[in-house]
Amino acid sequence: MSHRTPWHTHAALRWLVLLALSGLFGGLLQLAQFPAGVLLGCMMAAILLALQLGPVGLPKPVFVLAQAVLGCLMAQSMQPPALDQVLARWPLFVGINVLVMTAGGLLGWWLVRRKVLPGTTALWGIAPGAASAMVLMAESYGADMRLVAFMQYTRVVIVTAVAAWVAHLAMSVADTPTLAPNMLVVHDLRHVVATGLLMLVAAVLAQRLNLPAGGMVLALVAGTVLQTAGWLVIELPPLLLMLAYAAIGWSVGLRFTRLILMHAWQALPMVLVAIAALMGLGLVLALLLVWLAGVAPLTAYLATSPGGADSVVVIAATSAVDVGFVMAMQLVRFLMVLGLGPRLTAWLAR
């Protein structure tokens, strides 16, 4: 007697469900003029699917390539005026991000001292960035790896959703940049091909070198240098951007599983309190930017938002803000957290 496999265990059918839900949620958010509507819709669909039917496997090369697209998007905004602003105000960029890292470390240290979560779990889970590196290193310092993963990716989801909501409230419909009605519009095919070649090279190198967020970092650095030298004009078709936004949303949402959620359920209230505290600290820093540096409020809020750099980049690109400032601030924080975050957290853990 043959046993039929339940329909929801077939990967192809789960992908169809994911695509259908992503189209529904993303379309509704786009109609509501939400910044990063595609990313948010795909993230919501992925979380729902992962919790109800089990996750589908998002191929790593797809995710790395999507990061390379975002790297090119960031490089596109790094025009000479934006670069001059960053270089002229580098103490501001470094200082704000040192405060973000210090605040996250102190908050985690306090949670550990209060024994809110077992061992040093809270310290690794609340670190504001480099989520994958923090999850991998946490276990070797006696932390619960599953709970750290839950805290890190819950932070990314909540911060992304709140940042998109704040941007939506702060802008009128007329201010909201949207994807072009013709998704296949191309202004110069040569520029599109050259940009595509840069993304592919960055993605392949990132895979071979196994660099954290390497696709985004390599494409950003190379794209900025080539663009500044006048050797490359970055052009990203709207369809390509939409697919990259979708892949980033799926990559966050599909990390949630019923097993991790069940394991973390008892700690959820304190996890949410810790995330809210970190977001509150980010808001205080944003107010300091507005007060001391004269930065526009929404620009300052997104620049200091302690979410995933790739998610905040998408929100900034689809909002009426100083995109160069936001992306530069997020980039500096990402590089500082990636280089110093695990060492700082390990030192605090000891």
C-alpha cells in the first residue's frame, strides 16, 4: 500500500504558496504606499509559511546575489557629494555608531547580570548587527544558540516593520518613491549589463571567500570606486530591485521555525522588552542627530535604526530621505559591528 506525501511537504508547492502570499501582502502594502512594501510583504509571507507549513530552502547564491544588488543600490547613492559629506563628518558617523554598539553591549550586560535569560544569551542576542556571526559565536561562549537566533532575527523583523511604519506616517503619498510602472524599463542596456557583471563578480567572490554579507560589501566598495572614477554608471532595472527586495524579505522570514518559536516562547516578553530598549536608545541618538547636526528627523531615525543594514537600505531607498546619509551611517555601523562586535561581546561575556 503506497503512502501519499502530504501536499504541504512538497517544496515546489510550498514555494507556490510563498509566492502567492508574497504577491498578496506585497501588493497590498505597495497600494498603501508603504516604503519597502515588497520586502515587508515577502517577510510576512515567509514567517507565516515557515510557522504553518515549514520553511522552504532559499538557495544561498540567490541571497548573496540579492545582497550584491543592494550593494550596487548603495553605491549608486554614494555620489561625490554624498562621499564628501561622509568624509567631512566622519567623527559624527563613527561617534554615533560607537554609541549604538556601546548601548547594545551595556544593555546585554545588564540583562545577563539580571539573569533575564540563561547564561550569556541576552548579550549575544541583543548585539545590534552581524546577526549570523553572533549566532555562530554564541554557542562557544555557553549561550543558547537557538534563543540568540530568535532574538537577532526578531529584532530585525520588528525594527524593519517599525521603521517602515514610521516612514509611512512621516511622508505624504506624493513624497513616496515607488517602483516604475514598467518593471522592464531600461535606459541604457550597456550600463545594465556592466552593473549586472559587477553584481555577479561580487556574489561569486563573496561565496568563495565566505565573507559575511560579502555580496553587499564587495558590490558597494567596487561600485563606489568605479562610479567615482567615471568607469561605471550603475543602472538597476525596477524588476531586478523588486526581486532583490523579495529575496531579502524571504531570507529574514524563513529563519523562523515553529521549533525555535516554541523554545523561545517563555522568554518572548523579555526579548521584546530588550528590543524595545535598544530601539529607544536608537531614537535618542536620532534626536541627538537632529539637535546637534541638523539632520532631518526621518533621515536621522533611519540612520540610527538598529535593524538589519540591508532592510534599512531598502526602506531608505523607497522613502523621501537623504539616502546617502542613511546608507553611509548604516554602512559604517555594519562594518564596525562586523569587525568589533563579536570581540566586544566576547569580552563582555568573559
